[in-house]
Amino acid sequence: KGSCGWEAKADVSKPIDTCAKDGTTRVASNDTVKSGCDGGDGYMCYDQTPWGVNDSYALGFAAAAISGGEKAACCNCYELTFTSGPVNGKKMTVQVTNTGGDLGSNQFDLAI
């Protein structure tokens, strides 16, 4: 279950959706369903995949470790500019749907 799937993690009207184990069926009791990592029935939804808008810009989702913690990161959007490899110079706007406990400060882990 995405860390941003809990009520009050961010100042938004609705947290991200939580899915059943199949990754597609939305769980009705989003805030009360326990994470699959903790023996519950809540999992990330498979439809959090990136898509290209044009040859130099994409939209998507990410886990992030942002200064200020979960409240500062959850459900916020960030524009990333790639600085190396085949995507050098291209941009991507991501919405943070999960936290990245294993990430360095201000680092993103793209959902693909």
C-alpha cells in the first residue's frame, strides 16, 4: 500500500487509491485497510505507470524522500529534469504516491 494512501498524510481531500492484491481492484475502505506489508489486504495499484506527453516530456508517479517528511512529500508534484543517459535534458512531472525509506535525501524512485 502506498504510504500516501492514508488519511492525514497530506493536506489533500483524498489520498491515493489502495488496491487489492490483484493490483487493479480498488479497495473501498482505503484508510482502514492494512498494508500487505503488514499482513493486510492493501497494495499499490498497477496503473501508476508513466506516459509520454511528447518526445521531451512525460508524466508519472514516484516514491520520494523529501526534506520535511511525508507530509511535505505525499501527493505533491515535482518536475524532474534528467541529466544523463538517453533521457538527458528531458523532463518528467511526477506525483509522489509513496515514501522512500531507502532513498537518500531529496531522491526520487520512479514508479514504472
